[in-house]
Amino acid sequence: MSAAAPVWSVDPRTGKPREEVAVEATPEEVDQAVRAARATRGALADLSVRAGFLRAAADLLDASAEHVVEAADAETALGPVRLTGELARTTAQLRAFAEAVEEGSFLDIRIDHADPSRTPPWPDLRRVKIPLGVVAVYAASNFPLAFSVPGGDTASALAAGCPVVVKAHPDHPATSELCVSLLRRAAVRAGLPEDVVVLVHGFTAGVELVRHPLVSAAGFTGSVRGGRALFDAAAARPVPIPFHGELGSLNPVVVTRAAAEERGEAIGAGLGASMTMGVGQFCTKPGFVLVPAGTAGDALLKSLTAAVCDTDAGVMLDHRMRDAFVAGVAERAALPGVEAPVTAGAGGEHTVSGGYLTVPAASLAAPGAHDLLLEECFGPVTVVARYADESEVGEVLSRLPGNLTATLQLSAAEAEAEGEGAGGQLLRELAQLAGRVLVDGWPTGVAVAPAQHHGGPYPAATSTSTSVGATAIERWLRPVTYQSTPAALLPPELRDDNPLGLPRRVNGTPA
């Protein structure tokens, strides 16, 4: 029997191993992890305990902020400022889910009393949402906190009452081990078994996890290739399970001619800042931009050039991603008719520099040699398609895949026009392409708010759900209706006296 493969923490600034932090889990160890997590389901049933656990997790992460940020920076090179902000977002969303658990509307309780006068008669019906079971979470590389072990998938699943088994991302294993230890300590502090959250490492472990018969759902953030393989595995099981994956996004931007004429310099500067933020490693990076041909568009690109050239070379999350970025940019730049006013690529032995490509929009209006430009290139590069007239905008938009975001840059007059104007028409077209539509802003940065939606048509996501915001909890629940059930046998959430004080609709009326 071969020895378990070691899991190394690697410094992306040098490409050198830092320390061995774990070993890859065997199929037997994955089975043990899932079964241990599943055994804690009953302990998560109490809403107040669940909320206390989420707050304790936030408190412990905040108390360990210095060590968490230091560990994450050593493995991702994202920098203390960025990571401190990400940690604050992570703990804020844990506390937000604690509030959602206590408020209780996520249970969507509906009670319809028996009504024999109806045709046909109604029996007594009481509906509530219950947890699915063990959730497998696949951590993301580019957000080692907010979309990783203590991130939104984990927080929302625990809020729903589902134990979690996290498959750690290989780019930050030490950070993952530190964070899971804090979550498990928080569980004990809240009076729960520590196995409500379990961590496993390794590619094989990830495959075994999605196939395990006791795993009831999965959440994923990563590449189209990896996410689609897991999605297909989840669907091919003898008992298929929901797979909520975020896979990839171009995040298109449309700049109207009037907007370019009115404030092209500001738009170019904003685009440069957004596409290079975090070395272009945000899932919401604007990777495709429609800009008008002509003088106004030229001025916009001049401003974009200045902004990108003023950005320092940066370290990507790992050298594999760096190599893929360099190769991807080179392949796109070699296409006929494509120009590189600012060449993106290798900035040094361990770094990359940002840049952008331009192409006539007419080249993208139909399938052909330029289709690669409509695929995400992870890193600090964007594709600018120059359109001759508004008809080309519609033709190109009709060819775009699903996206997390779509952005519209308008002039002041267009923004104030009625919905039937050009701005309103474009906004409706973009809403068909993305889960979040922005006007006169930039998509990098996702507010953790109740109305947020972070998802979109495939390949942005594999479901219609969001992975950010309070409604992310809905992914890990399913409704159950109790019919003509004696009061003594009803769960507390559905009893007439409402001992938990939960919001509900009774006979169609909020109560």
C-alpha cells in the first residue's frame, strides 16, 4: 500500500514549498469524514444553537485575524490589505446568516387550516423547509476566506442546518487547516460536535466526496472544466444531488457611443482599475468590453492604456495559473486582426503584467476563428471589441455565454430616458445574459446583502441560485408538507401556538 501523498503549502512569490501541512485523504478517510459529519445533523436542529455557532465562528476568526491574514498572504500573495478586507467580509456574512437563522423567514412556513367548504375540500396542510443533509463544499482559489473553508457556501449550509465537509483548495492548505480549526472550536464553544465541519485534501478526495451516497448537495467555485466534471458526476450518481457551481464568467461591459463621448476618460480609467484588481483574479473581472470605433472610443482606450501601464506587475495565485495566463494571452493575441496596445503576459520570473487586446466587433458577430475571445482568460487582461454601429453590439451580445455580471455605461441623458430608449433596451438584453446587471459602475466587488445575486446562466452557474446574500441558504433546503398531522406530532415550527415565534403565513395571511 502506497504512502499517503503529502499536501504542501507553496509560496506563489517564489514557487517554493513552505511546509507540509497535511496528507491527501484516502477514499476510506473521505467516507469517515462524511459519516462523522452526518452524525451531527440532530445537533444542528436547534435554531438558537445554530446562530450561536455562526457568531462564535465569526468571533474566533476576528480574534485570530493577524494569524489568518498572515497565513493566507503567505500562500496567495494577495496582500494584507486585501485579505484583511476579505476576512471582514467573511465574518460579516457569518453574522448575517446568524441573523437570518434567528429571524426564520428562510423556513418559508405556510399553514392552511382544513376547509371542508372548498371543492374539493382542503385538509390541514403545514409546509416548512428542512435541511438536505451533508453538504460538500469545494473551496475557491482566489478567495481563500470568503469562498473557502469559512466562506459563503459553508456559512449558508450551516445556517440551513447542514453539516459540511470541505474539500480544501491546494493553493492555500495551511490557511484551510487554520480556518477549519477555528470553526471546529466555535462549534464546541456553541455546544455542538466539532464534526459539523470536516476538512479533506486531495483531488481524489474531491471526486470521492461528490460521489459519496451520504452527501446530499455540493457547492463549488472554480474553473469550467473542474466544475463541469463534478457537476456531471453529481448528476450521474444512482441518486443525483443538487450541484451549485460557479464556473466562469466574461462579465461583459457595453459602453454606448454617447457615454464614450461624455466621459470616455473616466470610463477607461475605471475599466483599467477593475480589470487589474487583485491581478485580474476576481470572478467578476470585466473581461470583454464593447467600445465604439472612432475618436471617442480612441480617447477611452488612451485612458485605459495609461491606467494599465500605471499598474505594477503582480503575483498570481500559483505558477500553474500564471503559465495558463501567459499562454492564453499569447494564443488570443495571435488571432488575425487582434492587436495588443498594452501587452499582457509574463512580468518576471514569478509575476505577470496587465494588458488588453482589441478586435473589430464584426469579427465576433458569427462563429469563427475568434471564438476564443469569448472565453474567460483568468488574469489581468480584457478584450476590447470596437463596434461600428449599434447593430453590431446586439449581434455580439447574442453570442455571449452566461455571466455573473453585465455592465452598461451610459451618458447622463441615456440614463434619464424612459425605458423604451436605447439604454432600457440594452439593459433588457444584458439581463438575459447575467445574474447581476450594473449601470455606470464596475462589477468587481460583491456586496453581501439580502438583495444580492451572485450567479447567472451557465457557465456562470449550474443552477439559478445565488452563492452570496441571505437567499444562498435556500440551496441547502427542501420543502416538506405535513397533512392532517396531530398537533402533538408536529415539529415546533408548525404548531399553532408558534413556540419559536417564527414568521409564517396562515391561511394566506402573514402571521
